[in-house]
Amino acid sequence: MLYAIFMAAILVVLGAMWRGHRAAMPLFLATVAVTTVYLIADMTSPLTLSF
Amino acid sequence: MPHIYLLAATANAWTLILILGAAFWVQFAAGEPPCPLCVLQRIGLMFCALGPVYLLIGQRNGDVSVRNVAVAGGIGIVAGLFGAAASARQVLLHILPDDPGFGSPVLGIHLYTWCLIAFIVHIAASGLMLIGATWLPERRIKPWPLTGVTAGALAAMVIANILSVIAEAGFHWELPSDPTGYLLFK
């Protein structure tokens, strides 16, 4: 479900880009940051989400 | 020159969309549900596609501006770094001798290694796009006809992945580390 939320955020960013909304870039950066934190958390705790 | 940018951005976006489509083909035709790191790499591909699509969407106003090229290139590089980190992580997990790797290889190379190659190429392409802005004239051109269909295809691919990952994870917060089926239907 968590991944679906990340992807939904990407969809929202795409929609904001299409509408020319100024929140598009901050939302993109926030989504990348949160997803990166999640990836780093996985890297520092091996064998949780990775195969 | 603006048309070269639009053509390159369209080709870039469609290449990423087709890679996501190929991942679906492996998922359903070969019966290999993606692992969590595979899904993160798919997310990285979607992030990357936002760069060229941003350039295409920005051109609807009539010009390929240096500002839009810079933002699209920045998106591409940041997204490519994220995706490269995720795929390099998975490559390193299977780097030991005699490790069979995860999933079936395609053309002798596992999908996560293909992804790492794709992300590195994407970063390089984004850098070249930024350098090429040196020769970009500021002039208005006709709206690019492939913008809508490209953005729509990316949106459809994101929605398909959302449905896929919900089917795979069911009502669980995370995916199983070595998925064998779809928890929503069990």
C-alpha cells in the first residue's frame, strides 16, 4: 500500500504539471525525498524489503 | 533545435514507458511478481519520465524555454540518481559468485542490471540536454502533437502500477520480500 501512495503522489505531480500549478516541483521534490528516505532505511536494515 | 528537444523528450518518455510495459510483460507473461526493490525501480522510472514530460507540457505555451529545459534536466538527474541507487542496491545484493540473481534474466542480464544501465543513460541524456541549451533559440513554435498522448500514456502506466501493487500487497502496508502471488486475491 505504501508503494501505491508513492505512485499516487507521482500521478498528482503529473496532474499538477499538466495544470501548470506551482506546487508541482515542491511536490516532486518531497515525493523523491520521502521515497529516498525509505530506500535508505532499507539499505541500513538488510533483508527487510530486498531480494 | 526546439524540435530536436521535443523529439528527444518524446523518445525519452516513451522509452521509459516501454520499459515499464516490459516489466509488466515479465510480471504477467513470465509470472514473476516484482519484489519491493523492483517496485522502487519502477517508481524511479516514473520519476525519470516526469522530466521529459515536463518539457513537453511546458511547450504547450509555444516555446521550448531554457528554463523548462533546465527544470526537465534537473528532474531527470535527481530521478536518475534515485533509480540508480535502488538498482545498484539490488545489483550489489547479488554480486557474490554463484548467486543466481533474482528473477529471470533478459538477454543474459537481470532486470535490475538493465534498470541500472537505463538510469545511468538517462542521467547522461539529461546532462546532454542541459548542455545543448547553449544552442537553444527562444522562438515560438507550433504545439507539439504528441504531448497529450505521451502524458496520458505515462498517467495510464502509473495507474496500472498502482493497481498492480495494490493487488500484490493486498491490505498490507509493505510487499513481501520474495513475492510469489497476489495477496489481494488470497
